[in-house]
Amino acid sequence: MTQTQALTKTLVFPLDVQSGNESLLHDARLECRRVFNEVLRLNYDGWDWDEIEDVVEQNADLVQNTAQRIIDKAFDALNNYYDNDDWGRPWYKHETFPLRMNYGEGYNLFLEDETVRFRISAKPYNHVKGELRGTQDQFNLLTQAMKDDDWHVGTAEALCRNGREELHVTVTNETAEVGAKTAAETVIGVDINEDCVALAALTESGIEDSVVIDYPEIKEERHRYFTMRKRMQEAGQTTFNDVFRDKEQRFVHDQLHTVSRRVVEWIQRFDSPVIVFEDLEDMRDDIEYGTRMNRRLHSLPFAKLREFISYKAAWQGIPSDDVDPEYTSQQCPVCGHTERANRHKKRFKCRDCEHQDHADRGAGVSVAQKWLRKQEDRNVPALNTLPQVRKWELRRQASGPVDGPTVTHHTDRGHQTDGVSGVSDQSTGRSSGA
């Protein structure tokens, strides 16, 4: 059983500029930066947003719809700032800003023989022309979007990355087939944290497998960049503040793409899966931890990682859903006893049945159980034992991420697991010290 939904994908093409005016793209991105910064400046000066839009658009040396795109981008950043209780104030950009364009207005594409030509309106009545380069898979999707009535080509961004001009084009399949949630056979409970994501695959017969994917570098790099920006602000050197912030965002963005790919690859092993997340939409509004913890909480990439996982899974026909996150981290997946004292950091020990586990993996199991309870005529299996916790770690190194269990031997209750926590005890049905 499947259902249709619109799915959007971003395709990346290096540009082979053949019109001899490549510098126009750089000039246009400088003007985009000026427009973005001007919107912020007028907003902080107390201008009405309707007035800002009219004045900035009129003075912009850009194609009209491109100027509107940049203005909307600035307003989105401000809206996000105000929605998050004045956290994450948008700062003025010092680097060039991507040239955002509508298809058929700011840019156009043309199929010619076995290639695709482009025309970008960098400035009014000034076009940059040439051919797209890229992989055959990317060209196949773009060609389908240009020819098929069920697809369409959307907005694009012209930007320079690592000294190379690129065009990032969005394409949408309006009738993509995605599996029906209610027909799923395997429930993948997901628990997203600051430094890892825990996955647990549950069926009505029991737990199939689980894994914890660590991404410590995201937390480490975010803290490093925050420390550098804070020191520069204290020294009154704010010139490079945005540069460091942009570098941090790019690093986190790339890391989350890597993590989400690993997650979806793991999920695809199971029969007819549905991915279940905790609904954390209102989490930031309900919790007040103080300045330091609020900074960390508001900047955590929960929503972004969920978006990446759902998006990549949907393209593979895998649906997503969510459940109320209340008590999922405190509830014992074996006996159901719920108590705050059950969890201490990454260690879970039930105060009732004494089941021990990796706390995040246990939360993933609880998420899957909660989703099954919501469904009609679905059985929630009794869990007397959980499989050994496997951990993958994503780090930038030549050997790549660790792809296998951190501990490979069976452990007895009370046995020290070489400093690694949350490994299930196969002989007793309880997990060793978490």
C-alpha cells in the first residue's frame, strides 16, 4: 500500500561559463549580500516590513524576482529569530550571498542534444550563459523534471564553492510514491541527541536490531566556533564573526547529511519500515534551563537532522511519523516502569526491574513502542531481552566511520565492558552497566 506526495530534491551542477562574463555572478552575489544586509539594518532601525520590502526592492540592482527572493530570505531569518524568543539574531553578511532565482525568470535551462545549457540573469539585461556539468544521475533527474508533467523545476542558487561556480537546482516530483504508515511492518524508533542518534527496529514479534550512531565532532566543532566568536566579541573584533558562523553552519550541514545517509541506509535493511520521531516542535517553548543551556538547546540540530532523514527516506519510499516525546527517555522498555531516576546521562537502570541499557537506545525502543500502541489492532511485543548495542562513530578520518559493534564479546552482569556502556547481557536478558 502506497500514497503519493510531492518530494523535492536539490541537484548540484558545476558551471561551464562560455559567455566570457563570469565575474557578473560574483558582482550579483555582492549585490545579494547588500540587499540582505540592508533588510536587517532597516529592521533594526525600526522600519515597517512593508516599507522595507518596497524600498529595498526598488533600489536593488537585481532582477525583480531575484531581489524578492533575497528579501524573503532575510525576513525568514528574522522570523526565526523572533519565533525563538530573540535567540539566534541574524548578523550582517561579510561573504558573498547566494544568487537565488526563480526558474524561467531569474534563470533558464535548455535541453540541447546530450547536454543542458543555462542562462542566468545576473543583473537586469545581463545574462551569463554556458553549459551545466555534473554526474549522469543528476542530469537524468533534471531532464525528467524538464520533460515530465508530474515533475517541475523550481528555484536555484548560483554560488561559488571552493573556487568553483555552481548552480544548485531544486526539482520536485509531485506524485512520488511513499509507503503508507499504517501498513508498515517494522517500526524504527529514533532518538536524536546532541551527540548521537539512536535507532531501534521493532516489529510485533520483538526487537530486530538497534544501533547508536555517534557524531561527536558536531558538538565539538560547534563549541569551538562558539568559543572563538565569544573571544572575538570580548576583544571587540567582530569583523569575522559571520565568517566563523557561516563555516560552522556549513560544517554542521555537511555532517548532518552524512549522518542522515547512514541512518537511511541502515533503515533500508528492514521490511516495510516506518520511521518514528519524537515530536519536539514545542520543546524549546516548554523548557527554561538558563542562558548557557538555552543556547545549546536552541542551536541543536534536532529539526534539521529529522528533516534530512525524512527527506532521504521519502525518496526511497519510506514514510515518517511522530509521537509525543513525554517520558520516552524515562520509561523502561522491558517492564514499562517510568521514573526520572531511571536515567542518568547515557546510563539507564530501571528502579523496578533493574534492566540496564544505553539510555538513548532505550529511548528509541520506547518511541517505537509508543507508536505501536497508537495503532489499532497492533500488538506491542513483550521484551524480555534486548540485543547488544552496536555503535558507529562518524569522524573525519582516512579510515572512515566505525561500522560495527563497539564491544563484540558477551558480557556478564556487573562485568566492566572496557569503558563502553550499554551492551546487552545475552545470558541474563539484562544489559551490563550503562
